[in-house]
Amino acid sequence: MRVVADEAVAGVADRVAAAVADGDDDAAADRLLKSMAADGLSLPAVRGLPGVARRIIDRLRGVRPVEEVGRVDAAFEILGLHVPPAGKAALHLARSETGDRQVSITAIGSGFGGGRTLTLAVDDDIPERDRCMVVRQHVTLAVRRMSRPDEPGAEPWLRTDVVAWSNREFVGLPSCVHCGTPGDDLDPLEFDEDEANALDLRSFDAAVSRKSAMTLAGKRKADIGVDIAGKAGAGFHLEQQTISCTASYTFPAGRWFLPYRPHGDTAALPYWAIR
């Protein structure tokens, strides 16, 4: 994977500071919403409600750092290739269109912090393997404790800014907590089952191979927490757009295989449950 672009993304607190420059709160709320929308972002827990923008402006007006907690390393999963139990899997990434070979990742700090957008050119195929694996992206977070001078009794909060991308790590998993799970035990509130692509080999006597060309469409979103010793917890918000690929699987005889994903996550390769 090669870096194509790396850009800073202003956080809510920095946008509020710029928006309130002329002192008109209604105009500031409108500018804040337009600024977020222009970058494809939304305010925390809302979808563009002006009243909420005003409350956020009121909350952040005059906020100041009271402690530099320091820099913290964190990591998250870009891609996971999951292998059917006792089977094999490989991954070939599409090469036909430049856009299909790129993955865009936006990580925004929590506590109204800022972040970065990383665009990667994906040139790495994953040869056939018999264990699950993941690709992890490492990031550096700057953590500060924030408060308002006019609220001396209020509890300060942690602001996290994503300040740098680090290495990408290919990790083979000795065991996978998701693959091999009994298909009847999946929580429908947590996972989406793909019954249409299940494969029943319980009465068959030979392995079966399958190639699945797919576009991992949509956006993956996640909130990732980071423990900071003696300083409580911080974190960041992740949004990822993924790619077109062909996954190749080999399934052993004698089992029923069910692909499933985290609820609502259409941009991930499946886990494999069994019977």
C-alpha cells in the first residue's frame, strides 16, 4: 500500500473558533454546518440541526487547554481476510480502475478534536492462506485536557487530535474469534447473516472452491477508544471507504458455512460461521 495523499481535517473546536470570529451566533452556526458538510462530516450525534450547532458553539466558546497529556499510538483495522475453518482464502484487488485501487480513510479525534484523511493506493494481493489475517493502520494521537475559564468547577474533558499516520501492519491471526462460531449463536442485533451465500457441504465428500468478485461499497464507521495510563480514556472516530476485489475461498467437505458481517457493515469481507 502506497500513500497517495495525506491531508489535515479541521476538528469541530477549530471550526467553531473560526466561525464565531464576528460574534453572530446564528451566522456562526450556519457557517459551522456548511464547513462540516463541505468536508462530508456531521456534528456529533446530529444530522445538521441548527439548534445543536448553537449548543456546540456555546459549549466550546472560550475553551482552553489546561494540560498537555502527551502523544499516544493507536491502531485500527483497514482490511481483514477471513478464512473458512479448515479451508483457505486469498484476495486479489481490482486493477482496472485507478479509483477502485484506492482506499480513503478519515480519522477524527474525539472531544471535538481534528484529524487527517489518508488516501492509499492498494497494490498488495494476499496469496492463498489457511489463517485469518488483518491489515492494521497505526496513527499518532495528541491528547489534551480542555476546560473553559468561566466554568471553574466543571470537569475538564479530553480532546484528541489525530496528528500523524504511521506504518501499516499485516498481521496473521493464530486464532480468530469470529470464524468457526456456531451459526445458530449469532446475535442478530450485532451481526448480519448472508444466508443467500451460505454453502452446505455436510453431505458432500470433496472440497469446493468459490471466487467472489465484490465491491466493498459504502462506508465503514467506528469509534476507537484508547486507554491512557493514569489519564482516563481518549479515542477517535474512523470513516473508511473501501475497494473492489475478488476473494477466493476453498471450503472443506462435511460442514455448512455461513458468511456474516458486523451489523450494517457492507464494506467488510465476511466472517465465517459453521454448523
